[in-house]
Amino acid sequence: MGDRTSVSLQVRKVDYEKYKSIIEGDEECEDHEGFVILAYHDHRGGNLEFECELQENRIPYDKSWDSCAEYPCGTEYCRVLADGSIELKDFNDDDETKVDLADVVAAFESGDIESFLEAQSKERYVMGWESQEAILNAMVSET
């Protein structure tokens, strides 16, 4: 049981209604401002085993899991880009907000601090839900 943990999944309410058979959770935690947050309990390392189906159906989500004996806590973001491709960002613990000081010093000493900071910002940037909604609405209006 050391690798089992609780997982939280946030999806747009419209996607939840359409794909409820795929994403129905152990319990619905919240329903607010166009989103549903679902709770799942006793999952191995934060894996829900249906994330690929969400991605194949172009369903953006935020997933977070608690730490357990074998895995650190983390967050996964799935976003649909303007070209229809999927972008996944995974962060363990608080990697989303931390940069290794030794890497910063090395970039500074090599005179490459600007490109280093730009790359770090890009790596950690997660599209907000407003921007995601605008992209999805534009995709729908094109069809």
C-alpha cells in the first residue's frame, strides 16, 4: 500500500458532462465556475489510468496527487494548444516554482543567464484556464 495515494482532477464542467463515463470519480468534490473537481482514492502513484483517453479526446485537466511512501506529491497539467496538439507539464513536489541555484550560478558565470531564465520560464509556464477556454472556443467555431 506504500504506493497508493489520493488524486484530485479538475476538468471543465462541459467536458465532465460529455465524458462522464470516462472521468467519473469516487466523489465529486466541487462544482463551481464551470469546473468540476473530482476526488479519487487509493491510486498507484497518482496514476488514474485514463489520462490517455482524456488527452485523445482533447480534454484539458489539472491533476494533483498526494505524496506516498514511494512517490512525491505532484501536479500534471494537460492543455490543448491552438494547433490541436496536447501539451503536458508534470511537476513533482514544488518543482514548478523552484530552480536549482547551482544551475542559475552556472548560467550567470557562462554569460547565458537571459536564455537560461527564458528557458526556465517556458518550461514552468502553464496556460491559464481563460486562455485554454479561448482556444477551445475558437476551435469549435472553426468547425
